[in-house]
Amino acid sequence: SLKGKTAVITGSTSGIGLGIAEELARAGADLVLNSFTDKDEDHALAKELAQKHGVAVRYIQADMSKGDECRKLIEKAGSCDILVNNAGIQHVAAIEEFPVDSWDRIIAINLNSTFHTTAAALPLMRKAGWGRVINIASAHGLTASPYKGAYVAAKHGQVGFTKVTALECAGQGITANAICPGYVLTPMVESQIPDQMKKHNMDRETVIKKVMLDRQPSGDFATVEQIGGIAVFLASNAGAQITGTTISVDGGWTAL
Ligand code: NAD
């Protein structure tokens, strides 16, 4: 059980982050939820998860595109036994047309935030003599697709940084690993479907099967519950000697 542990999950009001939060809470962990908004529904979500799982849940607003806010998130959390770097965004464009501000934003949120939160969390983990850093990278942290330059660069960088974190923490009860999902049907993926329908002149089902899941030999999306289950496994004692590595949850994508 993860009772008595506090998990901080960045970008956890929807999609994979929320799925991971749910599974960690089910395993007994207290939670700090995060996003860049400060809406009533953000705080309501925290209350809902607390009631559902009988754990303490706080919502802390912090914009993961800003280094100082990443560090403040950990400071405000006060304790951080399990750090899940999940916040991420996507933009699809050819290199010559890639908007510079989109490039900078993707590198900031998908890569730099992991550096800032980790730097702030490691002293807390070292003090506790126990810690888990779980970075949500991607199949695109291990392989590439055209038109996803910033995302692929950020995710490869995040995988590299995961290995460095593992080495700097080895022998201290702290592990660092990256989960590399293929396609998971979340708002992020949902938002790419209309563009792909237009681009390929296909209907929704065909885009899902022929464009998206074409890379995923299993022919199925992974679910947020499954990604959450891997996070619980990494946080468990079974994961104590798993460090500096990646776990692919991609239906065979990276085996191709
Ligand atoms: P999502 O859009 O559903 O969720 C992203 C979350 O990040 C949201 O809660 C959003 O509020 C938050 N976020 C965005 N910008 C933020 C900011 N500036 N500060 C704080 N929070 C911010 O996306 P998702 O599909 O659940 O993606 C979660 C992570 O998983 C991302 O890092 C993504 O790259 C990765 N991933 C997703 C897939 C997939 O198929 N969905 C595959 C591989 C990896």
C-alpha cells in the first residue's frame, strides 16, 4: 500500500495525469493535483477523489511552462514521495513552418518542467530516504514521427534526463523511470482527430484505425487506467530496483 506517501502529479485534471492520480489514490497515496487553471471544478475534483478513495487530496495551481512555478508547486506541496511529471502539450507542423513560440512552449512544459520539479523534489526524497520519480514520456521519447519535432525532441530529452536522475539517486532509495505510452485516447489525442480527418480526407473511425493505430500493432488504444497501473507498480516495492529505464505501453509500436 502507498498509505502515508504523497504523490504530486503535474497536469492531472484530465487524461493520463488524472488516470494516474486515481490509481495512486486507490493504492492509498495522498495526492497533489495540478494544472495551470484555478477553477471551481479543479478544487471540486480534488474533493471528489478524496471522498472516493479516503485519502487527502489538494489541488495546487501552477503553470508548468514557468520554471519558478514548477519549483513552487513542490514547495507548496511540502512533501513529495512520488513525483509524476505528466503535464504535456503537442503541436504538429513541418520544421520550416514550426511556430517558434510553440517550439519553446513544448520544450518548456514537456521537458524543462521535469528538471525544475525534480530539482525541487529530490531534497525532500533524500530526507525521507525514499522516492519515486515517474516521468510520462512517450513512444516519441524512443522513436520519431514527422511533423512532431518539438514533441519528439522534448520527450527524447525527458528520457535522457530520467537516466541522469536515476544515476544521481542510485543507492538512496529513490528511483527514476519513464513510462512511454503509445496512443491513449485522451483530450490531447481527441484534439488531433479533426485535423487528421481533414488532412487524409477520412472519417473518424478510419483516422483512428489507419492513421493513429497504424503504428500500434495491437490495434487498440492503451487506457489511462493501464498507465496508472504501471505508475503504481513502479511506486511499489517490486519497483525498488527498476531505475533509469523506460516502460513502453504502446501495443508493440516500438517493436516494429
Ligand atoms: P491531456 O491534454 O488530456 O492532459 C494534459 C494535462 O496537462 C492537462 O491536465 C492539462 O491541464 C495539463 N497542462 C497543460 N499545460 C499545462 C501547464 N502549462 N501547466 C500545468 N499543466 C498543464 O493530455 P494527455 O494525453 O493526458 O497527456 C498527458 C501526458 O502524457 C503528456 O506529457 C503527453 O505528452 C503524454 N502522452 C500522451 C499520449 C496519448 O496518446 N495521449 C501518448 C504518449 C504520451
